[in-house]
Amino acid sequence: DGGITQSPKYLFRKEGQNVTLSCEQNLNHDAMYWYRQDPGQGLRLIYYSQIVNDFQKGDIAEGYSVSREKKESFPLTVTSAQKNPTAFYLCASSPGQGKEKLFFGSGTQLSVL
Amino acid sequence: GESVGLHLPTLSVQEGDNSIINCAYSNSASDYFIWYKQESGKGPQFIIDIRSNMDKRQGQRVTVLLNKTVKHLSLQIAATQPGDSAVYFCAENSGGSNYKLTFGKGTLLTVNP
């Protein structure tokens, strides 16, 4: 079954803790993305990666970090520097040419304890 | 239209009616536009896209219209069904990078049986 898998579906973070959200795709896509969604809001771009071993900051990268060591995987770490981490996090991928449709995962809801 | 704060624009229609969802985009240099549907707690699903060299594109039961003069995009859904109830987002590639999509805040469509 081809697609994008995000895990976990729900995640809780304690103050001062770093947490990592997983995103895996088997679509053989070059580009991957992380978006944040707050209630009643649109999606805002955190980081994106056009190709393995390369990534760029999006519009709201502060307090987040990513890695892209494998084509299939693009994990997002929400660090303790992110003071308002509660949100719905969405991972996406695209073939890699740019200006193309994104395929989204089912999201991870992160909440602060 | 787009929302202010947490209050999404809403559109309520009767089953079988046609729906029109509007979106004003911000950047006259944008040349790629896309519509997504998002059901509660899920990731966005691609509906249809359009490039700036076109002003109309049709899919199955959906039509996207692009008016570059007034920077306006619309999504028309024919014979709306209860399963169409969701939040609909428009997004534009607004330049700077081929990989950065800027999303609107969404419109909530409710279909009454």
C-alpha cells in the first residue's frame, strides 16, 4: 500500500523535552515537507527537503529541527525551544520537480502536558 | 474568502446543489494553485490544481476557475453530496522557491441532507 505514514498519531510532550515525529514514504518521492496546523488555521511550512541530505527552513522553522538521511524518511524534532508546540503536524511528499501536488500523511497531534 | 482569527468562513448547502468556494490569493507572481479537502483529524486530500497559463480546469464533479486580474480562485463542486462536507483550502506557489506552497485558512463546507 503506497503512501505516507506518520507516527505516532498522538504525542504528549513534557516541558523541556524534545520529541521526534516520524514520517516515512514509499512513493519514491524526492521532496518531503513538514507543515504545522493550528485550530481553524491554514497550514504553515516548517521545513522542506528537495533531496536526500538537503533541507531548507520554511516560514516557521524556529524551535524545530529535521534530518534527511534517507529518501524515505524525514523526521521532525520539536525542541524545548519551541514554546508553543501544541498543534497538528502534517508531513507531505512530492515527486520533486516543484510546483506540484503534495501527498499528505494522516498527521500527528502534539500536545503539551 | 479567508478567515480572521479562529472563525472559518462557512458555506452551508443542500445535498444536490452546486457549491462555490472562493479564495483570494496574495501574490500576483504566483503561477501554480491547488485545492485540498480536509476532513476532521485527517490529512489534506488533493482535489485539483491549475497553472497560471489556464483560467479553467475541470475534474470529476469539480471545476477550478482562476482570475488573475483580481487574484481570485474558485472551486465549484457539482451536485454536492454529504461526503463533500469538509474544510477546503486553496494554496499558491508564491515564488521564492518552487517548493513553497502558501495555504489559505480554509472554508468549512457543510452539506445538509
